[in-house]
Amino acid sequence: MANQSTQVRNEILVEFRYQPNSRILDFRGTWAKAISEYLELSHWQIVENRFDMFNDDKTFRCFVGFRNAGMAILDSPERNYFSDQAIKFYRFLFKLDGFNDPIFAERLGVRSKYCDPYKNSFDELRDKFSSIYISITDRAKDAIGRESQLVDVGAPLNFVDKLGNFNTISGPMIKSQFPNFFTKDEVFPDVGFYYDIDYWIKPQREMQGGEILKQIKDFALASWDRHDRIKSLLIED
């Protein structure tokens, strides 16, 4: 299960949307019990057209609905942990009687949110972020007005690469801001760097289970690595 530390460092989730499968409604109780036992999750519940499974402190959660299934883990301890758990979940799900493989895939996405503590002041991190990562040019400063003082900064930037689309939100934060972006309000640093990356594709076609699992792993690992590289620019340089 996920790291039990009260220090929130990351929250990663995956969602797979597929063509509606009404048979899931008939198997909710059987599947909920089977998946919760397989993943060693002690709690499960059925809510309308889906069922949820989770551990005692809800740091490890997954759900299955008639048109989507997902997993979320709070504070993954290392690079491969989330992808390993997600593959374990989906591989088991795809083999259940009544779940089709291949599956008509509508959307597949992995969203990763990170909180990195910064030992110095918010102002220092803000200035590093605005000069190293987004780089406000001299011409832009002239247009804004040299007498203006930057007090806060954030950057929503969207990209595409060989794996798919990825949308990012990042910037320096103070302690009171972090709970707005994470599921659990635990222990956050006085000053930190927030990085949010949402990798996604909309295949709109049938996909084999193995292809879906590979895509999830690629998204999760690429997100982790990209965050590490950006963190090294701002926190560890």
C-alpha cells in the first residue's frame, strides 16, 4: 500500500473511459469483493452505477463504473510504484467475466500532482520560477512597467509529445494553498513548489488490454521524470 507518512509529496490518479458497459451493473457486488481482496483493500461500497474500493485512510482508492474505471494513490514512495499498482488493477479488471478485451477506449489519462518543499522564502522561489522556468523577458517587464513588483506567479502550459497531450500547472505556493489541490489535508511545507501534469489521449477506437497498460505506464513514468527534471532546476540547483 501507499506510504503512510503524513507528509504529502504527490497524488497520482488514472482514469480510463470506455464505451458504456451495462453488464458492470450486474456484477458490481461480485467484482467489488474480488478486486478489493486482490488489491488488499479493506473497504468497498456500491454507489449507484459504480463501486469503490479503498484502504483505511483512503490513500489508495480505485473505482469501476459502467463507463469508466480509475485509481488514485496519495504519496507514491518511488517512481514505479503507481504504474505497478495501476497495471495490477486494470489487468485484473480486464480479465473479469463480462469485461470485454479489446475495449473501445474513449479517453485515457494519468494526472500527477507534486508538492516539493523549499527551504528558503516564497519570494526567492517565486523569483527563481519567473526567471528560470517561465522567464519574463525584459521587453515584457517594460510593457508591464518597471515600477511593478511581481508578488505571485503560476504557469498553465499545455504540450503534446510522442505519448500524447499533457497539460501542466505549476508555481510556488505557501502552506495554506496546497490543501486546495490535494485530496487529503495533511502536512504541507511552509513554502513549496507545486507541479501538476495531466497526460491524456482520446483514442476513440478499440484497444487491446496490453496496449492500454503500456500507455498508462508510459504516462506515469514520463510524468514522474519530467517533474524530477523541473524540480532539479528550481529546488536542487
